[in-house]
Amino acid sequence: MRNALLVVAALATALAAVQPVNAGTGLACEAASGPTLPTLVELYTSEGCSSCPPAERWLSSLKDRPGVIALAFHVDYWDRLGWSDRYASRAGTARQYEVARRAGDGTVYTPQVLVGGQDWRGWPGLPAAGAASPVRLRLARAGQTVTAEVSRQKAAHEQVAPAQLAGYWAVVEDGYDSHVRAGENAGATLHHDDVVRLYRPVAAWPAAVPQRLELQVSPGVAEHPRRVVFVVTDPATGRPLQALALGC
């Protein structure tokens, strides 16, 4: 495991509006992306990793920061140390290995932070945000159905959408606590926010064709606030092109 460097950096942010909509009974809201890409932060972590709690505390501090979308993927390869992380998933582990494969070295570690799809060892600072996005994204929820509408941005300046787009859904929850009884964090009580409870990749499609995608999501519970995130990516590189979170 490796400790990330501690570097403070300024952050420029942009916030997409989230508004309630009248959709009868049940949960309902919608959000639309702006012309720029939010700062997408992915943390790969484990309750079996002694270096991870500081990274998770930092990630929790980003939860309410405008223009930032944070995702905590709990991986399962540290479970062998004697403590099984109940938030870990094979899907999260597979995603980290896929990111490493794209980077060309195949190396994975915890805590690993990705910003904008790239390894970022400058946390707790973040790079400047505000890059123009070639993609427009809208999310809407009506009851248990969340819809993502993806199209190319008409005024993307020098940013040009690739020939194909891809993406993924992430259902994220806050406010979990675990008393760890074995492994490197034995005896510690750990707090988790931004926990990815569901991760679902979406296969590539032609960028010129507007896409409408749906995900069925249960309401969740009040003590663990839930957000539904959709990230549009370049399938050739895995880099995020647009991202949006819906908090109802």
C-alpha cells in the first residue's frame, strides 16, 4: 500500500442544478449538466487497508463541495488479511484493474485516487476544474426509474466528442460505520461516505446518436442518503467526458 502525497491545490468548481419535478407520487427530481466537466474523484479503498482511513476522511470532506462528484469503490483483494469488507465488490475491483490495464502497467494499490480518470497523488488538493465538455447529460427520476439522456454538446469549443461514447451508473450512499475486528485496522471504527453500492457499465454507442438509458433504483433509507450518478466516458481511453449526480 502507498500513501498519497499531501499537496494543497486550488479548486475551480461548477454546479449543475437539481430541481424537484411534479411526477405524481414517489421520488422525483431532475438535473442537467453545464458546459464543463465536474471534478470526478474515484477512491479505491478497503477496510483491510491501514493507509485508507485518511483517504476516506478526505473523500467525505468533498461530499458537499460544488462541482465535485466523489465515488468510493471498495475492493476485495485485502479481504485475505482476515477481515472481509462488507462494502467490497468484485465489480469495483475489476474496474480498478481495468483502469490499471489502460494505464499500461497493471498495478493496483490502496488508497488509490483517480481524478478525471487518471491516477492522482496530489490529494488532499485537487487540480483545477472547468474543462469544456463535448457532452450534454440530463438525469431525471420518477419513482424507481432514473433516466439518463446523453447527447453531443453543440457549443463545445475546441472539445470534440469521440466517435463513440460509453458510460457507467453508480448508486452511492453515505453514513456507514464499521467496527473492524481483524486485519490491519483491527479495533478501529471506520466511517464511510460516497460508498458505491451498485456499479453498472454501459456499452459503447455511436456518439452521433442521442442515447436514453434507464436504471431501476429503490428509494433507499434516510440514514444512508443515496445519490445516483451517471458518468459518460470515452470508450477508447476510459476518460470521463461528463458526469452528473442526482440526490433524490
